[in-house]
Amino acid sequence: MNTTDLARIARAMVVSGKGILAADESTGTIEKRFKSISVESTEENRRAYRDMLFSTKGLGEFISGVILYDETLRQKSADGTPFAALLASNGILPGIKVDAGAKDMAFCPGEKITEGLDGLAKRCGEYVKLGAKFAKWRAVITIGRDIPSAACITANAHALARYAAACQAASIVPMIEPEVLLDGEHTIERCEEVTEATLRATYAAISAYNVFPEFLILKTSMVVSGKGNPRQAGPGEVAERTLRVLKRTVPAAQPGIVFLSGGQSDESATAHLSAMAAAKNLPWPLTFSYSRALQNPALNTWRGEAGNVAAAQKAFHHRARMNSLACQGKWRPELEKQAA
Ligand code: 13P
């Protein structure tokens, strides 16, 4: 374990004014995204789409790191440069999704446990050689009638901690992602309660497995109203509840916290982040690690056509810039209309 490298990478991931692009959609997830724009999910189309994103001019001004999927880490830009090298040449850290997906959990109906621990230490060694500097593992917590169960929260917390330990041992910064889904009719109060219980269990396991908080990034969901709940809380309330939970559970020793967008609209994800980042005296920097809320406009502009690449990159650059402002607490709705 190289603690100097780990500390440097973790700090760079959450450096002021920048955030992370999650482009680690699994083959199944990207197929769903491509279906929405009627594009076939072939290996070449997946490569061309990621190439469009990663070769956007000026991206390094707003993006500190990109999370890649195994296939993408092995792919190249049109001119033959491996994606990891292309990103690194723009000052962007390449990262890798190392979990093997959330699978149905036995005897826990409606709940998931994330797989991928077997052989992880060996895979980490290979990913280091391919240029990965950090890694992500996503756990899924579902809110519903009688769930989440204690078994689901505990099992996922332990998997997150074991994965984080394996990454640190290989000098890769782990990004732990316990995602509380926003699907459901639950209230924001219920989301707050479940998020707090999830984070408490996660950090208890982190401590039990001797993971260093200094070399760890949390990727969390925000405390929001369930998608189907008639009362949708505004940015002020989302910020207040999310920050309260984070202050109660996340060690101050941690270098930073990033958020997933989880199906929020592009502008809500930006507005919520800005409201939180504007808070004073937080122990950690806050920033974004969005997939959908950064990529949606670019995906819908691209539509698999080489002729749309420039316009798609413009749309992507705009969302990256808006979220860069948001992570500094400086985003305002009227800025959305302003050209770069
Ligand atoms: P969303 O921002 O679309 O939720 O994706 C983030 C992510 O990395 C999911 O694992």
C-alpha cells in the first residue's frame, strides 16, 4: 500500500471546482440507455459514445476523474490512444467499477446484495496496470414495505468494507457507493432514516475491517422524497437533511464526499448539490459523481450519429460546467441559459 499515492489521488478526486463523471454503465445498463435513443448496443457503438464524451475539449477543467467499466478501460479512442491514457493526458484520473452487480438476495425478498469480492485482489492488480487510480462498488438499498431489512444493510456494508480494504491494499482509492434508491412512495423523513442507518452500518464495517478513512471517498445518494410521494421536498430541505445525516455518520478524516444523481432531473441534481456545497464549515468538500444527470442531454443529442458529436459534446460540456459551479455553491437557475 502506497499511502502517499492514495492521499494524492483521493485529494485530486475532490479538488475544488471539479467532480467525477460516472461512465461505468454495465453492458446491461448502457443497452437500456441506448434503447431510449434507438441505438444498438454493439461494442463499437459503446466505444464511439464514450469517445465522444472523453474527447470533449476542456473537460479537464470540470472533471477530476471518470469511472469506467471493464470493457471501456480496455478500449481506445479513434486515434488509437487507450481511453485511460487519453483521460490522463487531460489531467483526469481513470477509475474502474469493480463490483459484479447487485443480485437478488436470498431470503430477503425485494432486496439486493452486490457481488464481486471473489478474485478482487487479483483484478485490482490488473486494473492498476491498465491505469486505474480509483475504484467504485455500488450497493443498492431499496425502501419499501418492511424493507430495507437489517440483513440487507449489514451484508452490503460488509461487502463495501471488504472491497475498500482490498482496494487500499492495492493502492487504489476506493469509492464506496451505498445507494438508497429514490423509487417508491416513501416520505423524505423515511429516506433520511434509511440513509442514516445505511451509513452507520457502512462506517461500522469500514472501521471493523481497518479501512483508512483518509484514503476513502463516499459516493452517496441524497436524502430526497420518494419519486412517487406527492410531497416533493425542495433543495433547501434536501440539503439540510442530507448534510445532517452526513455530519452524523461520515468521519471528518475523509477527503471528500461525492453524490450520485439516482434518476433526479438534470437540473434538480445540480440545484441540490449547489445548495449543499454553499453550506459553511463542512468537514469535507462535496461534489458530483453523476452518470445520468451529466450525460442525458449529450446522449439524447448524439443518437449514434457521427454528425451529432460536436453538438453532443457541447451539451455535455454545459452540464459539466453547471455542476462545477454547483460544487462550489455558485449555481443559479439563470446560469443555465448562459453560453460557456
Ligand atoms: P446516476 O448519477 O445516474 O445515479 O449514476 C451514478 C452511478 O454511478 C450509479 O452507480
